[in-house]
Amino acid sequence: MSGIYLKPQNLPEKLIWYYIIGTYPIYFLGAQFVVAPLLGSFLIFYLLLKWWNQTEETSISEKITISLSVWVWVIAVLVIEFALIVAHINFNLGTFTLIKSSLLWYRTWGLFALFPLVGHLNIRPQLIYRAVCILCLQSLIVVLIGTIAEFIGIPNIVYISPLKASGGMPIQYETQIFHGIQSRLKLFAVWPTFLALLGNIYFCMAMREKDKKWQFVGMFSSVFMIVVSQSRTATVGLPIVLVAVWFLTNCWRPKVQLATGLLAFPMGLFAQELINLIESFREQFDKFRAGSSKIRAIIYRMTLERWWYDAPIWGFGLRDEAPAIVVNLPLGTHNTWFGALYSHGLVGCVVLAIAFLWSFIHLLIKAQTSDVAKVGLSIILFLFLGSLADNLEVFAYLLWPGLILLGIAFKENPT
């Protein structure tokens, strides 16, 4: 794939390209949580302007047509905001708190609607693949520089950007100058498990890069991100999703069906041994970071108890601090689904589940004939796995390249 072909050809491509390859300068300024929502908002304005001005003479490649799957996400995100409003009214949290929470909703859940909509602009997925591979190479260089600095005794520099005044959590504005090989790396993702999730998503993008050198760099660096993050979910999830996507897009082939049938018989004979092996693996999985597993289990139990007894339908709207037994972590954290139940009630959790399930079915159908849809299918599966370990909405500002790819996959006609 020639370099000329991959040059940005329009305004959306330029903004996306230069943001991705400029991720580290933006991160060092502590501006990611500010700039990403601004990028999404501007591109939505650009999309609406093109949609308003399009006529019957507008070429098919430039015409804006929004897919049904994106409307499902838009509706889901709006319902979550409605649940947020009802919860604030139910608990008399006040107008100022409601406005503050709604602005935060726009910068978190809102991005799950904004960026898939942006994917309906004329944006080539190959451009995003290449930009992500470049970002992966930059990550290796940043770690190399940080390791050298660590070796020669240069102290690490960690600070919170003044942009925190615009709202959000301190961690979303935290910047670390030198990223040496430590116990768990987080790089520009500001949290190890999210670096691993991004590594998963970038890996499936890099697989579709047509330049073999960039493909190798992207895939190798993505695996490196996953390993140094020490995320259990991402480490196990990468091979599971790759195998699942391959099987789901090839299961109609006679050879695959025959092989599946042949494997079913011995698996049936050794079913108990397989169950024991899976149970043993689960135990070892929990023991790998036993302290984390214990705290998560307590948070989940307390979250469900408070949600069920006090706010089952609409949720609490806000997250409260938990007792010291869970290191004062707020209830509703470390799991997107429990977080949705706690903050937005059964209503918010159900619409989120519908959006995920709808997207999975849509992309599964398209993935039979579309490479972009295969990437989209991988992304939605990685997001689901990531949702079991973290609150996706909190770090949606990091996921936006993947969300744009989802939008491109939703709109693309299978070929």
C-alpha cells in the first residue's frame, strides 16, 4: 500500500490521522479527556452540515446515510441520560449536580453515539489501521526511552494537568513523562487494563494493515502493550476473540462443520476432564492477582445490594464512596454492567445490553463477506470482555478510533 494513497484526503481524515499519530503530545499535555470529545463534537457538526447540504446530485461516496445500528446506540445513550435525569430528581441531587452529571455523560456515554456517527463520513479504515500502527511504534520508543531514563537514575515525573478544571477524574488528566518497565505499564491509556484493551483493539486493526512491515510492528507492539499491562482479561481475551471471530465467519464452510463434528465426539468423552481443567484455570486466573479479585468481588456484591434495595429501576445517578474494605473505591466501578445498574438502573443496563447484542448480530451477518465488519466484530467482542473488568464509559475518550471503525463497519455494504 503506497504512502501516497494513505495520505489524508479530506478534513475528517486529517483530524483523525493527526490526532492518532499525535496521541503522545496530547497525552503529555494531559488533554486527551478534553480534546477527544471536542474532536467528536466538531466532526458531528461537520457531518450534520454535509447532511443538510446534500442533494440528489451528491455522489454516493459523499452522501450521508445513517445506519440503523448507529441509531440504536444513539437511542441507548439518550435513554441512559434520561435515566440519569430521573435518578437525580428521585434523590433530590439538585439542578447544578444534574448539569454537571449531564456534561460528564456527554463526555463519556455520549462518545459511544458520537464516534460511530462520525464513522459514516467518508473515512477510509486503512488510514486508521496505519495511524494505529504508527502509534504502536511510538509506544515502543516511549518505553525504551523511559527504561533508559530509569536505568541511569532520571526520576519519573508524574503530574495532573491544569485542564482538570474542566471536569472529570484526576486519573483522566494524569501524565507520566518516563514509562520504564515497571510492574504494570499504562502509557497514554492512564490505566493498565485499558492499555491492554487498546492493545486488543489495535491488534485486530494491525492485522488488516496491508503493508507487511507496519503490520508486524502494529501486531508486535499491541501484544507488548497487553503483556506489560499484566491484564488477565485482555491476555486471555485476545486468543479467545481471534478464534471466535474466525469460527463465526467460517462456520458455514463444510470443512469447518466436519472438523467441529469430529471434535465434538472426543470432547464429549472427556467432558468431565475439560470441566476440571477449566475450573483449575479459573482458580489460577483468580490467584494471579488475588487481592484485586477479592476487592472486585466485594465491590460487585455491595453494588448489587445497594442497587437492588434502593434504586432498581433508575439507579442512583451518582457513585458513592465505598468503605475502607474496598480501598474506598466507589460502588459501581470495575464493571460496566454493574456500573450501569448502579448509576442508571435496570433501564440503563437493559438498553446498553440491547445495543451490544444488536451490534453483535449486525456485524456477525456483515462479517461473512466484509473484512471491515470482521474488525468491527472483533472490536465489539473486545469491548464486551473489557466491560466485565472496567467501566468502558470512563475511558471512552481513549476508545474513539475503535468506535469510528464500528461506525464504518455499520455503514459499509458487504462486498
